[in-house]
Amino acid sequence: MSLRTKAATTASAAALAFAGVLGAAGPSTAASNGQQIHFHDSSGSVYSIRIEGYNQNGDVASGCFATPGRDTWVGGWWWKGEVTVTFYKTSSCSVATYFGETNAWVPTSQSGDWTTVSS
């Protein structure tokens, strides 16, 4: 391999490495445009919850989540503003097993990624 070919190969490799660094994911936006919900079942009788409100993009979002224990972290869903959390006595968010509901305020930003809502 000639000196010119080695130099070109080295320069190309360096350029690819630099481009890879630039294209890598930036810093996490966690806690800067919504929060995830940590649900605490203070009654011990809630087996699923429906969370309704606005997501990090300002779109209306709703999801049903099983709550297998006293504490459930609903990860991967980001909320902000007022949310309604409805409690159910079965794992399917069935209207027939409605147990109650609460409204909670989820800040757009805070020091952590989780906002706690309790039954």
C-alpha cells in the first residue's frame, strides 16, 4: 500500500469516526419536557390504571397499565400538565371494575424523571 493510499485511508477513517460522534444521540431530554408516572397504590386494591392527558408533544394520550404491586413505574410514556388517573379492580381497565380516580399535575420539568400519583 502506498503512502498516499495509507494517508487517504487514515483520513477517511478519521472522518467516519468524527461523523459517528456527531450523529450519536445527544443528551437525554429526560425531565425537560414531561415526566413519567410512578403510581403508588395506597389502598392495595388497584390492579390497573388508565392515564389520560397530554404527552411530551402536547398530543392527547391515553393508556391502560397493569399495576401488579403497590408501586408501578409507567416507563416510556411521558406526560405533562393535568392528567387523570382512573383506578380499576382488575388488570384490564374494565369500566365494570371502576374503583375511583384522581387528577394530578405533572410538571414539564423537574430534577428527576418521575412524578408520583397515589390512589
